[in-house]
Amino acid sequence: MQTSEIVLVGGSGKTGSRIIKRLEARGLTVRAASRSSARPFDWEDGSTWRGTLQGASSAYVAFQPDLAVAWAAEAIEALAKVAVECGLEHIVLLSGRGEEGAQRSEAALKASGIDTTILRASWFCQNFSEGAFVEQIIGGRLQLPAGEIDEPFIDADDIADAAAALTDPRHRNQTYELTGPRALTFRQAVGEIAAAAGRPIEYQQVSMADFTGGLADAGLPQGLIDLLEELFGQVLDGRNSNVMGGVAEILGRPATDFSEYARRTAATGIWSA
């Protein structure tokens, strides 16, 4: 008999770990899936997928490293086939705004015939506190190849609230664009972080060559460097500057403003020098 268990592929990530807490608080049966979980899941080893999905009724999928990579759509298509064979009824896919690779993955998932919900998210606020930028923020200077393009940064807690609400069948076969309520540049975002942290933090725009060279010097793998170059060089061109209402559509409340994220995060001391 099919259970009502929900599998979170990428359950240890920024969004997955938050979603698990929300679903468990509602008394739902949830299982995280990652390389280190009891039933290991590895995107590069398809033999691990069936064991992860077996017995579940639905899944939340956050692809690693990013749907922009060349093989993502093929992997999503293959995962969807296994999900159908395992009897899953619904997959929620965390997607990206304005990424051609992400759109190919969305199409591959929809073509499988399984019920889908697509969450297209903008840049996470948490990149400044839990991700790639935090060490530079702590060091007092963030250097990126991003100019005066506005980005409506989304709070990962809003994504988690939205994803947890998608157990409601009314959200099936829908696509939502999740952004913050206000678009601002990386320079402005760093300024708000500095104000909240009560200390000087500088933003410096650098060339793409200097950016990727610095990543290579820091020992990052070439695949990740190529991905970041694509995200900064192609996606961050203004195509995603518009504020969208997906959070309000799902939750019936406004999305969290970046200033609120900055105040809340500064209070934890994470950005202290």
C-alpha cells in the first residue's frame, strides 16, 4: 500500500533542511535523501535513486550543483522515470529563474506525466550567510563580477514555507516564481548587511577574469568555477530583476524583505569580524 511519506532529495541543503522541520511540525512523515542519508542518494549514481524513492508518495527535488549544468535535464528526466515506476504521485522541483538549463529540466519533468509543481527561485539571501559569500562578508569585503543589476533576493525560509504548503493538491501542475518583495543590487545588499551588522563591509565589483582566477587560486573545482561564471556572466543581466508574487500566491502573505533578513541574521553574530 502506498504510504504518504515525503522524500526530500537534497534534504540537507539550505531549503531542504528547513522544509523538513516544517513538515515534521505538521506531523508528516518525511525522509531526507543525500549522499550521507540512511538510504544514500547520489545524483551521479543512478543506482541509488530507486532505493531512495521507493515507498514515498511525493518528493521535493533540489538538484546539485545547479540545474544550469549540462547534464541536469538528462538526470531529472531519468529521476522522473524512476519516480513514476516507484509510484510517486507528485514532485516539487526547485528551479532557477532565467536559466535555460533549468527550463530544460522543467520540461523533462513535466513530460514524464507525473504531477509537478515548479518553484523558480531567485538568488537566495542566505548566500550571504550560509553560502559562497559568507567568508568575504566576515572579512569585510565582497568581490563579485556583478554591477548595478537589480536582483530580488529571496529568503530561503520563504521558499521552505512555500514548499511545505505544496502538500495542498491545488498547487499541483503549477509554476510559481519566488522572489523577495524588492530588487536591489549586490552593492546595496552588502550596504544593508553592513548597517545591520554595525560594521563596515565593502562591495567591490571585479572583472570576470579576476573573479574566476581567485576561485581557482582558492582551490575550487573547475566545474563549480564554470557554473559561477555562467550564473554571473549570463543570468545576472537584468532578466530576473522583476519582482514576482509567487510567495504571496502560495502563502497569502508578502515575501520577506532583504532588510528583515539582514537584521535577523546579524543578530546571530554570523557576520561579526
